[in-house]
Amino acid sequence: SLAQYNCPVADRLPMDNTKDLPPLRDSLFPHVPPFLNYIPGVSGSRIFIPAQMREQLWRVPQAVSNILSTQDCKDQSVMEDDLFPESILDIAKWKNNHNDCPVNQFSNLYQLSRKDQLWAAHKKMLAIYDRMWSQLIPQSFILPAEQEDLTQFVKDTYCDQAKHLWIVKPPNGNSGHGIQVVDDIDSLKFKESTLVQKYVSNPFLINGHKFDLRLYVLITSLDPLIVYLYGDGLVRFATQPYTNSQDKLHNKFIHLTNFAINKNGDFIYNDDPSERCGHKWRLKSLWKHLKESGLPVEEFGRIWSKINDMVIKSILCGMTDMREEFKKTSESRYNSYKLLGYDVMLDATLTPHLLEVNTRPSVYTEILDQAVNEPMVQEMFRIVGYHIPTDAEEDPICQMFNTTHDKAKNLLFEGGIYRRTLNAQDFGKQFLFDKMKVRSDWIDAITDDFSPADVRMLIKYEEEFTACQEFDRIFPTNETHKYFLYFKDISYYDKLLDGVEYLCKNNNGIRDVHIQEVRYSCFRHFPEGFGDRKLSRRVDIDQIAYPMKRKESGLSCTNMKDVRKQLDEMGGFATLRKQKPVKECPSSKLDSNRISKKIQDPKSNAVMSKLLKYDLMNQQLFSENITSTRMCLPNIKSDFLHILLSGDFTLGSLEPRNTLGGLDKLCSAGFRSYSGDFDQFLTTTSALSGQMLRKRIEKKISKIPLDTAVVIGLCLGDNKTRENNDPEQAAKNIVSIYSQIRDMRIPCFLISLCPVLTNEARHAPYSTCWSSVVNYHLAEICHQHSIPYLPIDMHLFRQSSTGGANVAAPSRKLVASRGTLGLEAKLNIGAEIIRYIDDCHSPDMEDTLQLNRV
């Protein structure tokens, strides 16, 4: 009943989650080593992780390594006492075993821990979003800077003469130190920064006592943002009954709920975690108490939902600065986590108020504290995910886990899984989606094809979710995209995880289909594993549904700002697309040009055999055969015409406004005009998704006068890698985009691709070019469905001086540099487009006479 409201079940207490677990948890994905569930003892026992290790979980895998190195030790108790020795060499040893991964990936997060910083950020959000944001923290002022604001607030808010309570807090204090309750703001004089907060004077009481909640929040990443909320926590009571009488204001045992304060009073310890007694309960006991008190079940969902909202929004308050610091820590996602303690108070209406955030929550050794904290730390260890270190000895591993020496290597940490570095394919995809600002543009397309960086991110993301039991992932979910409104900058990975959650939601919440896609992508991008270590089991790639792509390059960038910076430094995208030479074998060669595996299946071989005849045709016959595939546009009955050429960077260097405008005589007479709208990272898939290209075109032509007809020319699909090496599907996608444009009732024609050397080498024979295969399929579809089609690729081929074959761009007059058309090619292609438009458009006779006079 409570579960349907996403609230922790009140009468279910956490159990020993490791009781039936093996020491290692197999990964969901290939080539990923298993994860440690707990510390395996010498005799097969389970050694629990001390709750005090909550901030140093990196020591646990090192302890496992120590256990394995001393497996023959008979006195296990002595060995367990030395599991976590604190040595100056510990950190160095950790880094040596884990690719220089730091022991702490997060800063102190002062944006959350300092009460003045958190309030200032919260106040800023309130000013921007008003009621949409909601008052998470009671009204506060930072003195002495805001002394006058505080005085004015009291005058404007309180009309009566009664004194109202305020609570004074040191911005960086904890455990209740320095806190006082006052009712006279005029007496407040501070030289150092101090937070003065409106006192919650109507707290919800149990047995007449005030209490607060200690909740535990786990952040495993800030880019993307990944947040978990633990289903249990602590309920901490003040030791004396509540009253707001003025003569009791200085009694901390009434007004403060901190254990560090109340343990010095008449504190009653709770030695039975399942009972509701003493001055400290567990959170699940509070839910049980409220349930028995008659609180409607729906109210539990409302309270928990507001707490979730509070946690997410509080993190968003300092998100921008925290994310920037997070990106600087390391190029690895391993050992990445931060545990936070949230202190929350419920008022008389059961509305939660955030009191403070502790970035180093205290862990006490009392029975009830251990009942909550120890299972939490055990689960947190499994969520963060740790492997056996690389320095572990193979013989003990084989004995403890009953495996062979060869397979024992596969059980060790592999740092390549957690790298944040990007390769060229990652650059291209992230640059494309980074520019998308509307969710409908990315939500479907971003999960169509996972890049290598996507795969590494999603492996960790899904492994974390699998390990969750009491922890609930509250961000991201299939509903948290509503918080994107408050993001200063939605990162690529935020969009990726949003797309994944949307995909799983459409599969009725089942993640199996998505996980299978990630598995396939593991085989596709990492057929031999994530690092240099040789795997004992090799995977037969021919059994995988997807073709294998080339390995990653070693470019080192971890965010899109770095990408843009490197793009500028490297001379733009054209330089970035250069590929390293690959080793070739006879089966993958044709005239020194690699042919993708996709083109080597039987169907594609039939296409290639038809294209081979073009290689040896003379120039005239070659041009005539390609030109014969032209399909004309219907006549356009309008005096004035604007031609918009759109697509990827194939024709991006054509400069339609200048080149075609200068060649077309009707432009000088005012009857025609040209423009271009090109995106060098556009693919047929992304153009289709959410009708992205159609919307761009719609926006572009909205500025054209109503008395001017418009014709759209489309040319895209040039990037072989991002089109999944599938030329036939690329052609089908182009035709689908054409249909979307035609639905706007605007004439449209398709333009053939031409080899601008992004996929092909200079001097590549016609039959080996990616553009030639796509154009073959495109021309066939256009003829079948009478779709206007203009071939222009013949202008990029010339007969070679040696063998007489028609080869791509043998001269820089055709392609000046990778992705850039030469002057001769511009003029020839421009003239071809103008002739094509002339066939369907001519002004009236009167207009023609006027043209002649001109």
C-alpha cells in the first residue's frame, strides 16, 4: 500500500542483505570484472564493512587484497584487526593499482554544507522561479550584511507587537555548536558572517517532543547528476517537552534535536531498533507510528515526494559550481561517490523543512545507529562498485573463488571501463546533442546508437541500479526531466540518461531491452575488452548483431567545453575527422581503399558489382549515366522563388547565397534567391528524430515573404560511421525526411551525396565510395516513388592519369581540403543546381521581358 506511493514500507525493516550473497557479483555486461559484495574472510566468512569507513570505501578493496595475500594465516581475528591499517603509503598503493584514480572524487561541497552558501543559492532560485521553486528552507538572513533586510522583513511581515522566534546558526558549524534561539532581533550584533533563520515554531510533535529526521543521500556523479535517497534513517528527539515560552528559549534540550546536545541531558537510549521507545527511533518506526495514528496512506506519498523534491532542488542550488569542480577531479568514474546527511523537520502540517546538509554525517556506535548505518554502508559499497585490485595474487584468487589462473585475470580491476576520455565518434555525437535545447529533439534520437563513451557511462549507471535495495534512485527517473528547467546547462550525459529512462518507461518500466542494447554495444565497440589486458575468453564478433567498429583513439577530453576548445586548436571539425592509418588485409582492400564490412555482405556485394562498371567508363559516358538518374521537380507557378539548401556539411562549403546567387541571372533580376542551412554534425537519424530538420527549416522559411515560393533541397547522410555503415538505411532515412518536408506542402528535391573526403581517400575509385553506394539506393527509391532527385556527384570524379579509372577528387580544384569543395567543384555543382531549377521555374512573359531589359 505504501509502496505504490514510492514511500519506504513502514513495517518492513532492512535485513542482512549479504546473507545469501556470494563474495562477487557478476556484471550485467561483457568484459566487465565482477564486483565485490563484501570482504570475504579466510574461512569463507563475511567480514562486514565498518560504518566508520563510509568516506573511505576505497580501503575495502585494498583490504580484500590484504586478505588474499595472507590467506594461509590461521589467526583470522588478528588479521581482521589489521584490515584497514592507516599508512602514509596507502594512497600511493591505491593509485598504483587503479590508474591514478584519486581516493576522493568530490570536493567538500561547501555549496551545500555551508548554511549561508546554501541559503544564498536557494534565495537566488526563489527570485528567479518564485512559486515554481517553493520555500525549501525557512526564511533566513546573513548578518551583518543583511541586518537592514531582516529588520524590514519583520516590519513588513508581522503586524502584531508580539515577539517572534529566530534561530541563530554559525554558517559552518555542526552538532548544534553555537546555535541559539532568540526573540529580539535588535540585540543581534555579529562581526562574522552568521545565519539568522526563521524558527519553525509549529513543529509536528510526538508525545509532546520536538524531533527532526536524519536522512541519507548518496551522490555518485555530478555530470550526469545521479542521486539516491536511503529508505531508512534516524528520528532524533529533543529530551524535554516542547514549549516556545520566552523563559525557555535558552534551553537547548527543548529546541535542539542534535544527539551531540541531547546525550548530555535526560537521554534514553533505544536498544531495540524495532521498537518506538527512547529519544531516537529509526525512520521506518516513525512511518509505522503515523500509520497506526490514522494518517492516510496518501499522505505518506505526499511527504516522501516533497522530501525527494527538497533533496533534488537543494543539490541544484549549488549544481553549477559543484559540477565544474567535479569535472576537474579525475578522468575516471571509479570510486566516485559522496554521502550526505540531510536534517529535515516536519511541521504541524507534516510539511518538510530543510534545516541543513552535512557533507560528513556522523556515525555513532549505539545499537540503533548501527542498525541503520551498517546496512546502509554495506549497500552503498555495492552501489558504488569495487573490484579486486590488480595487485592481488593469482594463487589465492584461484583458491578462494575456485577458478583457473587464466580466468583469474578477468576478476581484476579494469580501468578502461571508467575512463571519461572521448574519441572522435564521441566528439561528434556529443557536439550534435549538446546543441539541442528542446527535449523532444534529443529524447528519442540519443539512444538510437550508443557511442563508446555512452557505453562506459551506462555500464556504471545500470550496475548501480542493480545493486540498489534500500537506496532509491530519485534522479534521474522518467519524471525528473521537469527539473531541467532549473539547470543552467543540461549536459550531454544528463540528456543521455533522460533518454534511457524515457526508453525504459515506454517498455513498461522493464530495463531488459535497454540492457541488451548496451551489451551489444559493448561487443561492438570493445570486442577485446576495455583495456590492454588480454581476456581469457574471446568473443566471436560474427555472432553479434552489430558490425564491429574501429577502436577508440586516445583523445583526452571529458566535457564539451574541452571539445570545442580542441576543435578550435585543431583547426575545426575537418581536422578532427582525420583517422589514423589502419592495418589492411587483402580481403579489406580495393585499390588501397578500405571497404566497410557492411558493404561486404551478399546484398551489398551485388550493389558494388553494379557500381564497378562506372570505374572504367570514359568521362562523358560516366556523366551521362549518372545524370540519367535525375528526377525533375514539378513546375512552380510563381514569379518569385527562394531555394533553401539544407543538410549536413557535404555542401556546407558551397555558400549558396554567394555562389549560386552570382551564377543565376534571375537572382540579379530579383526573381530568385538562395540560402543554405547546414549542420556538420547532422545525421539522417537525428534529422528524423522529433522532425528536428523539418522544424529548423520551418523556422528558417518563416522569414521569407509570403509572395515568394520556396523550394527545399536536401543533401545529407555523408558520415558513414554515424550512419551505422548502413547505406540502404541512410537512403531510406533521407526519403523519410523528404516526406516530412512534403507534409509542409513545400516542393522539395533530394541531392546526391558527393565525396568530400570525409569517408574516402583522395583518388578512391567510384565503386568504393560511401557516397556512391548511398546514391545508388537513393536513386532507386526516388525512381520507384517519383521523388525529385538531382545527382551532382559526377562533378567530383575525374579519370586518373595512371589507370584511367574514375576517382574521387584527384585535384584540389574539386576538394580543397577534407570537407571543403574546391572552386571548380563549386562552380560546376552550382551550375547543375541552377539548370535543375530552370527546368521547373521560369517567370511570366512580362517578367521575362523585364529580365531582357535588365
